[in-house]
Amino acid sequence: MRIGILGTGAMAAALGGAWVRAGHEVLVGGRDPEAARQLAAGMGASEGGDLAQAARFGEAVLLAVPADAAVPVVGPLAADLAGRTLLDCTVPMAPGAGGPHLTTAGTADSVAARLAATAPAARVAKAFGICHESIWTLSRPAFEGGAPLGVPYCADDPAAAALVADLVVSMDCVPVHCGGLDRAGLLEATAVFAIGVWWSGGEARRVFPSPALAPGVTDDDEGGDR
């Protein structure tokens, strides 16, 4: 798969490196093309360039910039992104009393929804924002015991959903489809919640019991994405 990356920060480096290891062709684009070329060379990517080059590069484009920069970055690239799957990994978060909080109004005002309105001809998918960038530097993200990492995502377009699922599988992870973009705000809120738990020294995984413990679930119901 050909993947363009918008951004040159830690998430761009981590996910881009994971995709190069998985055999994908990656082009990094940034406001500073030289910084993008240096990042691309460090991860073994195809090349680096400016944002427009990355937006036009492949069938998938990762947006890896701060959440408050998402719309300003994508706006001028809307025509270049037409027909492509735009992967939004941003987390709209700011520090606050008692822990981090969302900087959007919630599900109806997610960053993903704003991007879909800004680039209406793109196929927006919310994905890869739950985990810290360090997770994507692992050769095979997994839990204790070897269970593969589940990667939740939201997308309205079936082709975009299928692309994300294929990309996740290529990383030796398990795709977890969570619905359309109207649920993307829930993923953003979940990321903020989990980060707050981690910052407090807790373990977010233990908040969510195994599906096997859900009322009415039988052993035969436990297959598939979880």
C-alpha cells in the first residue's frame, strides 16, 4: 500500500516506521520538506517532501499533527485528498484539573467530523489514536501472553473501513470496527480517558472486562473482532 504522512512528529515517525516494516511504501510530508526528508530517511521510507506531495502520494494519507492544527493543515489539501482515505489519529486533549480533558464538544464535534466537512471528497477514518506512539515502535504490538493488540477505528465509507482493516492486519494487530464517523468522538474521548488513567498510574485495560464475562455471551460468541 502507498501511504502519505502529513506531519513529522513522534506519531508520524512511529506509525510510518511500523508501515515501512510491514512492507508499505511511505512518503513523509511536512511544512519543512527537509525535516520530512530526514525523517523519511531515518525510517527507510520512500522519500520526503512537502504536505501536498504526501497528500497526493497514495490511497491512504495519515494526518499526524496536533489536533488543533488538523483542519488548518487539511483545508488547503482538500482537492489533493479527494478519493483517498484520510487516517485521523489526532487526540483533542488538553491538561486540566483532575486530568486531561477533551477540547471538542464531544461526539458531534469530533476532529474527524470537522475533517470530513473540510475535505468532503476524502474518505475520513478515525484510527490509531488510542495508543501512545511508543507502542507502534514495537515489532509486534501485543499484550502479555502474546495476544495481538486490537486497533479500534471508525469510518463511514466501506472502502475506507476495509483499507484500515487491511492496514491493521498488516501490522500484526486486530482491527476493531466501532461504527461510522458519528462514533469517532467516542474514540477521541476514550483516548483522553485512557491517557488520564495511565497518567494517574492506573491500568486502563482492567476497566473493561473480557467479552466472555458479558451477560448472555457464550463460548461460540467470542470469535471475531474484539
